[in-house]
Amino acid sequence: MTDEEQTTEQAGGDAPFNWATADTTPVPIRISGLTNRFGDFAVHEDLDLEVRRGEILGVVGGSGTGKSVLMRSIIGLQIPDEGTIEVFGHDITAAEPDEEIGVRNRWGVLFQGGALFSTLTVAENVEVPLKQFYPELSQELLDEIARYKVVLSGLPEEAASKYPSELSGGMKKRAGLARALALDPELLFLDEPTAGLDPIGAAKFDELTRELTDTLGLTVFLITHDLDTLYAICDRVAVLADKKVIAVGTIPELLETDHPWIQEYFNGPRARAAVATHQRGKALDNDDSGKA
């Protein structure tokens, strides 16, 4: 595809909008006045949020606060009733379907459970977005890219030929991550990536997420209820309650707020255990650094 073909007219204006040069903004995701309703019930009302380039933003909230609905709105699976969602500086809520193509190949999504196609091998699952956006690629190159993404996600190379039914829960998560990374995205959306994993598996997935973020320069939108994940890898945390984002910041900054849900969430027994685990990990890292 040529640069001219990738250039579309910016919604609401005459100036051309080139997705290839739209990645300089320090705020790749900006949400303003978002409202999502299901019938008469409003999940979000006048919700605002900014995601900074290069950060892992944890998104937390009680059941029914619309964490997954928010993610689905950003990636275009949920059409909001009101508000705007800007990705790479462009309002995707006003974009035409052909125009959205230029941004959809710049993000990857890991849904809960991996959402793999059961009749396809891991490699074939990884190849699905590649075939969608780059149909001209040869099968040999597709297979090579798929094997690389499988290994990048922490799976052994031989897992590429396995079917989802042959994988453990943790391996399915990594296979889903491999598919999310297929297009070399700049944005990575993770929906409860450690849910259902044992503590060791969850910790290893967290480490992988942090490593990939730092190595590949990703911006990560991470929905989770795992306090260990929040303390271990998240740069900031956004809290959903009362139909909007009530606070966003580092965990120490959130602890300074007086909202009852935030205080209960971050000062409860599970939070104290997560803090203790995080502090032990830092102490071990410091000991290893001193011995080196």
C-alpha cells in the first residue's frame, strides 16, 4: 500500500490526515465526555481519560463499572452514545470504516481467555491479522513471522503447531498475546491477562508484559483486578466508579484520595499482601544488584 493510499481526509476538515505521521502525540489515547448506555442504563457518563505514550496504564473498578466496555469503545467494538475517542490524535468515533483501517493495524488486543480460534493452530491464529492487513505476504513469510511472535510471547517454538485445546491456560494467554503482537502494534490492550493463572504464572506474565513494553516501546491499556499486577508493572492506575474515571495516578497518589472504594481497594488485606510481595521483590533485586 502506498503512502497516498494510507492518507485519508481528516473528518470535519479539508486537510489530509496521514496515519503514518500521526504517532508523535504524547497522548495516543484521549477520551472526552464518553457516555455508553444499554437501554435506559448508563454504564459511563461524561467519562474522561488520557493514556500517555509508553506507559502501562492499569484500569480497575468494581463489577459493572464498564472496564471492558471502555476498552471495546476504544477499539471500535462498542459505539458510544456521546463523546469522542481520539487515537493518535484523530477522532475514531467520527471516522469512516475505510479510514479506521489506518489505525486498527497499529493496536493489538488480548481478550479474556485468549479468544483463540479453536480450529486453527497457534501459528494460524497469529496469521489471521497478518492475512487481513497484508494479504500480499507469502505463506512462507507468514509462517516465519508467526514462529517469531510465538517465541516472543514466551512460548516454545513447537507450540506454533499446536491447537488451543492442546494448551494450558497460561499457554493460551501467551498464544493470544502472540496474535496481539502480530502486526507490531504501538498500542496493546490486555483484558484481565492474569485471570485464572496461578501466582507464579501470573508473575511471569507480568514480567513479560513489562519487558515487551520497555523493549518494543509499547503503550499498554491493561484491565485487571490483580493487585500484584498493579504494584509490579503499572506506571499509573485509572479507577472507574460512579460511571466515570474518578481518579488516575500512581498508587501512592491514589492512596491520598478519600474516595471510599479506592481506600477499601488499596488498603484491604489483599492490597497489604501485594505490597509485601512487591517490597520483597524489590529487596531481592537490590541484593542481586549489590552482588553483581
